[in-house]
Amino acid sequence: MKCPPFSYHRATDVADAVAALGAADGEGKILAGGQSLVPLLALRLARPAVLVDVNRVPGLDGLVVRDGVLHAGALVRHLHLAGQDHHPLAAEAARWIGHTAIRSRGTLAGSLAHADPSAELPAVLRACDGAVHVAGPGGTRRLGADELFVGALQSSLAETEMITGVELPVPDAWGFAEFARRHGDFAIVSVAAARFGDRLRVVVGGVAGVPHLVDPGDLATCDGGLSADRVAILAAAAADDVDPPSDLHGSAGYRRALTEQMTARALTQLAGHRTPEAA
Ligand SMILES: Cc1cc2nc3c(=O)[nH]c(=O)nc-3n(C[C@H](O)[C@H](O)[C@H](O)COP(=O)(O)OP(=O)(O)OC[C@H]3O[C@@H](n4cnc5c(N)ncnc54)[C@H](O)[C@@H]3O)c2cc1C
């Protein structure tokens, strides 16, 4: 199917992009890598009047670590994230996204704004308690991962706002596990685990409208280390904590069983994977 008609605006900078979104009166969409938006246009599931192409906006494709936090520009491609070693959890998760062609075009901010509950990078943002920087007509604001994702394919961004950068705190240790039917498919269940000091954060993708932050209560502290027994207890707690839907890809019970398996795998990995600077 062909895309519906739209006007095209190539933004020169962030202010120009925000102004173009404002002028579109709620009918504008940012075009970044196009790896989610263009299929939606082709299927006529989205009909924006204006596409605001931000690919030529300068200064949005950098990566730098400051004070234990990876600061990434909105246009950092999945392939770039996969190839860097400042944030090994983000690198590992990015390697699981689609195929090379998709990773070479798709962007970090595009994935977060699209807010697919099965996508890898939203789970990593939440596991690391990260945040996005947003520019809009009223100025700029910072949105934590807990506020950004509100439902499946729904974020709290206004139609006139643009993500300009992403903050990803670098965990002291990390693990990532995913189950998909074929390599490159979206996850049926994925788990991102991060340890900051003695605090564990475990996030499950694919089991709810937003990446699900497991609430393991007292189990969240990791001061006693992560023995195989403790990994098993935490994995069972994660499976108890999720309330997944049943759909074509699997029943709720199947997803709960996968949550237990993937959590055990991610935590086992975490027990042996320390971020180089923290080693
Ligand atoms: C065959 C296929 C397989 C895929 N497999 C996976 C997978 O396994 N895992 C996965 O996570 N993803 C997968 N994807 C999606 C891919 O990761 C996309 O790159 C990503 O979801 C969107 O990023 P993008 O830069 O392409 O955004 P676009 O498609 O350009 O935009 C997506 C949405 O985000 C908005 N947006 C983009 N940038 C910004 C910004 N800076 N500020 C505010 N809003 C913005 C757009 O307006 C649009 O609504 C797959 C895609 C395809 C086609």
C-alpha cells in the first residue's frame, strides 16, 4: 500500500523542528530512522499531515559518559549503541533489535518515543532508571523513564515535543536475556537487569503495556551476592509479579514461564558481568 499524502519539512535545528510540529497543529510527526513510522504510514495506520525530518539536525548523534551516566543524542542509531562499550547493557540490548538494515537506520529516541512494550531499549531505559530530555514550544523538560511510558505505543510526549537526548546511568553490573521466535523478531519476553551499588533493578518487556519494573520487595538488595539459589528465588518472584496478556504469540502462562527463565538467565549473566570501569 502507498503512504497517505503528507507535507515534508527537513528541520535545520531543534527549534525549527519544534516550530514545524507546532505549526502542524497536532498533525505533525517526527521522522527519525523511519523504521516504525514508515511501515505505519504504508499500512495507513498513521496519517500525519506533516513529516518533520530531523535526520539533518546537527549535534544529536553523540555519545559521552559523564559522572557514570551515558548521555546519548536522540539520533544515535541502534548500530552505534550496539558497537560502543561505555554502556554494555545498552550495547547488548541494541544487538537484539531487528536486523542490520533496521539497526543502521533506527534511532534511540525513535525507539523510546514509539514506546513498543516489546522493544529492547525502553526496557533498558527503565532498568537503568534513565531519562529523556525533551524540547517543546514551552522550553525543555526532563522526563524519567517511569513518566515517559504510559501504555502500549503511548508515551507522555506532547505532539509538539521532541526528544533531544537520553540519559542512561551506567550500572555496576548487568544482564540481558530475550526470547523471540526467530532472530530479529520483537521479543516475546525480554529481561534487562541492572545493579547499582547493592540495588537490583529488573525490568521485563513484553508482559504489559509498558516495560514492567519488577517489585521484589526485600529481594531488591544484592548485598548478599547472587548465588544460584538467590537467582532462582528472584526469578520466581519476577514471574509472580507480572500479569501478562495472552495473544497470538503465547498464553499468559507461557509468558510468565518465560519471565522466570529469562530473569534467571539475565541475573546469572549479571552475577558475572561487571561494567569494565566498575570492575
Ligand atoms: C522488520 C523490523 C523489525 C524490527 N525489530 C525490532 C526489534 O526487534 N526490537 C525493537 O526494539 N525494534 C524493532 N524494530 C523497530 C526499530 O527499532 C525502530 O527503529 C524504532 O522502533 C523506531 O526508531 P526510528 O528512529 O526508526 O523512528 P521512526 O520510525 O522515525 O519514528 C517512530 C516514532 O517515534 C517518533 N519519534 C522519532 N524520533 C523522535 C524524537 N526524537 N522525539 C519524539 N518523537 C520521535 C516518530 O514521530 C514516530 O512516532 C523493527 C522494525 C522493523 C521494520
